[in-house]
Amino acid sequence: MSLPAEILLVDDEVTIRLTLGALLERAGYGVTVADSGEEAVTLLERQAFDLLLVDMKMPGMDGVQVIAAARARQPDIAIIVLTGHGSLDTAITGLHYHIFDYLLKTTAPTQVIERVKAGLAARDQELRQRTLINVVGAAMQELRGAPSPQEADLAAPSSARSLMVGALQLDTWRQEATLAGRTLALTPTEFRVLLCLAEHAGTMLPYAQLVRSAQGYDTGDLEAGELIKPHIHHLRQKLEPDSSVPRYILNVRGKGYMLSPMGE
């Protein structure tokens, strides 16, 4: 029997927390409540959640800041926004942070449950698809075969073994990356993403090209953007001094990513 989905409910209004919390618990979900954005971020750092249900307008840290913090800490979390009214600003926020849905606070309880179910189902489908793509990509890479370091030394000049971009050094045969002498603990896919960016440092690479290079999978830009985003997130956590303010891996919104050639 699978564990119930965990939901983080964030709202400064006590009536909303009580009524929605009880509604979700009766529907079989695990519910944790927070009465402020600051408390929500603390909870996000301590516990994994499947879905975030957050009020857009709160004193102190508002909904947008909570959403940004949630995406940085738990990239796969589904997000539904609670709002008193719709606006162009909230719609733009949704596009930027990949928000699943907006619900008015006057929405009927049955519809709230329906949208929560739909948000969790969409998250599960995306995770399954990503896992499948990673498995297929790894299998394709294995089927292609990679030359051993000894064979590679005979087939290529020694300079091809190493690639440097500022303080970043990549050993292409050992699949190792160091930054200013510090070894980065990268997964094989993360290394391939970083290698692709490093080979074209200073040039924006489309999402689809990064997915093709790192995972051997051809897809459209929209889907590729979602597939590559988690790998970029983890790379930034391992590479950047402050992953919330990237200096090395830069985003060209809606198009792709670029490795800064000045990232010493």
C-alpha cells in the first residue's frame, strides 16, 4: 500500500488552514500547515512534499517568494496557488515557476480536491517519464560503448582528455570535474550536461540540444526544458557559490542555458 501524498498548506488565514487542512485530510492526504512564508521555507528544508498549496498574498514573505524557495529546494514539487483574484502578474508567475493551477479561495471544496488530485497525477506522470528517459538514455549510451582510457589515448591526442573553462576543469575520460581544485560529485548525466555546456562556453545551447547530448533523446523544446531543468538545478547546487544567484550556468529564459566563460 502506497503512502499518502504529502501536502504543504501555507496561508496566514487561520480559517483557510483549518477548513482546507481538514478537507484534504478527509481525502486521505498527509497535511502540514504553515501560517507564514518563513515557516513554510523552514518546513521545506526539513521535509519532502509532493504538493504545495500556497496563498499568494501574505505579510512578510509572500507566495511568490515561497514558490521560488520551494522550486530551489524541491524542484519536483507540484504547486497550486490560492488567490483572492486572478491577475496578469500571477499568470506570468505561473509560467516562470511551472505552477500547475490557480484556485480562488471561494472555490468549491470538491473542485479543490479534484485539482489537487490532478496536480499530483501530473507530477507522478512527469517523474515516470523522466525516469524512463533516463533509463533509455543510459541504455543507449551503454549500447554505443565508450572507449577505455587506454584506447582513447591511442585514438586521440592527450589534449582531448581535458577541457578547461576558467577555474573549471573536466576530465572527459575519467568523467571527473573539478572547480578551483575542488572535485564535484556529479552523476553521469550531470557530467554530460556540464561537458556539453563547457564545450560551447559563452554560447547559449537550446534545451533540446542539451537533452540530446546528455541523454541521447530527441524532443521538442518545451518538453526538453522540463527534462533538463532538474539536472541544471542540481549542477548549480554543486557548482555555484550561491545557487539562487547563478554566476556560471546562466539561463536564457524560454530558450536554453549557457556556461559563462568568465566563471573563475
